[in-house]
Amino acid sequence: MSATISSEASLLEQRFATLRREKRRALVVYVTAGHPDPRRSLELLTALEQAGADIIEVGVPFSDPMADGPVIQASSQRALAQGMTFDKVLDLIAQARLSVPVVLFSYLNPVLAAGADALDRARSAGAHGVLITDLPVGSDPSLEERFASGPLAFIRLVAPTTPAERMAYIARHGSGFVYLISRLGVTGAREQLPRELPETIARLRQATTLPICVGFGVSTPDQAASVARLADGVVVGSAIVRAAGDSVSDAATLARELRQAIDTVDT
């Protein structure tokens, strides 16, 4: 099993290639589709793009988000309570008409429940990649092959405890970029980044040529700048979702502050 390099993967590659030429790092932001409500969720996507996000991960709300901390769990429940479904997530992406790459971020169940053409419909709506949080490499080879050979870049997760050999194996079965989880546990803001993060990123660099984006626990501009000195991209989720719960303007302001901090890094 190996990942197929689709045109959508190429769009992500082009984004990272442009950033490399400009000697900049990617700001990747996560939002929960339908949070804080469908109207403001649409406004949020546009505002984050205008604030400088390079890639936007659009989370599909799920009733059992086991990998997520309280902020994203609450946003998911709020979105579901307002009637957000997989198809409405795709409608949201289509309406936003973003010029930056969009990654559909989901647990496996909603995608399977959406039908065999779910990824094709996601591509038609404007998604460029898909990340399935609960489908680790080797857990279901036939299902993984379906995602890898599909129309979207198949982005894989790597944990900080992953041995170097398995890091390389995971990366070979993904495309677009590699999402490195900075720490074990659920999503959520943290006061400090893990001390071992530089060593973890260095090991992953030896295992893959794909861009490396680091998330889980990154919440402040200073933290984002620290990660940007080491990785190709910085993923911020819970802090953006929490700010969006207050207002779209607050979330956009945070994204601009993150963008400015990342751009101060000399690469």
C-alpha cells in the first residue's frame, strides 16, 4: 500500500514549495464546522484566510471525539446540536470558496457513514486533503488503500513516541504533509511545549521528505514561533476554536498574531 500523489496533494505541495521559496513557515488552523453557528462558521473560514492562514483544517463534528480535549469536544457538540452533518460541512466548504488548501479533518465513522463517494464529494466541494484521526497505519490496509488512492491528499498522524522505522513507514503511506502530534493525550492548549520536541522533529526529518506540521498544544504566538524554528508548519486548533466561541474577530486577531510571530522566524 502506498499513497497516490493526486492533484489535490500537489496543491498542498505547491503551497509548501511557495513557502520554502519565501523562507516562511505554514500557519495551519483548525476549525470545527458549524461552530459557533453555521453563519459565523462561514465567516470564520474567510476571516482566517484573510488573517494569513496557509491551510485550513475543517473538522467534521462527531459525537464521540475521543482524541479531542474539552474545547473542541464542546464545539463539536454545539455544532451537532445545531444540525451540522457531513453534507453540511461540505456545503460550508463550497460556500467559503477559499483560495488556500482545505483539509477535511474527521473521525472515520462520519466519512464511512457518508457513503462510498464521500471523498469525491469533498473534493468537488473544495477540499484538498483528508486526515482521519482514528485510522492508524496498518489498522485496516484495504480501507487505508481506499483513502490513499482517493481524490484527496491522505495526511497521516505521527505520535512523539513513534520509533524511527515506523515514522518512515507512516510517511510512505501518506501525502501532502505529515502531522506530528507534539505530545501524547488529547488536543488542547498547553503552557509549555514538550522539551523533547526538537529531537522528535529531527527524527522525523530523517524518516521523510514530506513537510512536517506540528500540532496539539500550540496556542500562543511565542509557542508558534518556537515550533516554526523547527518544523515546516504550525497547527493551532483549540486556541482558535476557543477564540471563535467568543467572536469571529477574536479568532482572526489570534490568527494574525500567530502569523506575525511565525514570520519573525529566520529560516
